[in-house]
Amino acid sequence: MGRQPYSAWQGALYPNCSTVASSGANTGPTFIDIAIFNSRITLDDNMTWMHDCGEGCLFDVSADPAEHNDLAGRPEHADRLARMQDTLRALNKDLFLPGRGHGTVDACMAFIDNGGYYGPFQDIHGWYSP
């Protein structure tokens, strides 16, 4: 429910993988919490593939596997959506959120030490999409 990052439409094969080419073209996705040396970078919604589901999105993935047809606003699905929202609230009530400690620049330093890449990443024809 609400604003969700990484909400691009699904495809047949690995639809949300980022590649060297997509990174260079600034088409996202970019991590929502990206920082350089512990300084947060402000990104627009296009870079993080942000979508606002409002009170929730609802899809019939059997009939609409690519999730293009949101059923949440249709009256005939109101009861199902409400039940699913109640279940989500109940599950989140006992959600375990462990402390992850303090931020560190270790990953940035590894990036520099490894020649400026986290890799290895390759653009392989046909791997990320049909």
C-alpha cells in the first residue's frame, strides 16, 4: 500500500534487472537509499520506478500476468481488497525490524579498490528480456 519503489511492469524474463546499458541511459532503477560517503542523494520517482498504490493495488495474475490492469478500484473487488488489507495489517503487526547498526562506507571503498565497479555485470543478448 502507498508509494512503492521498483514498481515497473513485469515481463517474461528478468524484467527488473538493471544492466550496464540501462544504468548508463539513466533509466533506473536506482536504489532508493543511495548515498555517497554517507551523504544521501535525492532521486526523482522515475529513477526508482516509484508507483503510488494508494490503499493497495490488486491484480488477477492468472488473467493479467504482466499486472497492467489494477482491479483495486472496482466495486466487485472491494471485499477481497479489504480482506487482503486486513491480512497485511495483521502480518505487519508482529513484523521483526532488527537493528542494522550504523551506516558505513565499506562498500564504497570496495568499489574503489575493485577498479570502480561492484560487478561483474555483463549485457548478454536475450538474457534480461525475451
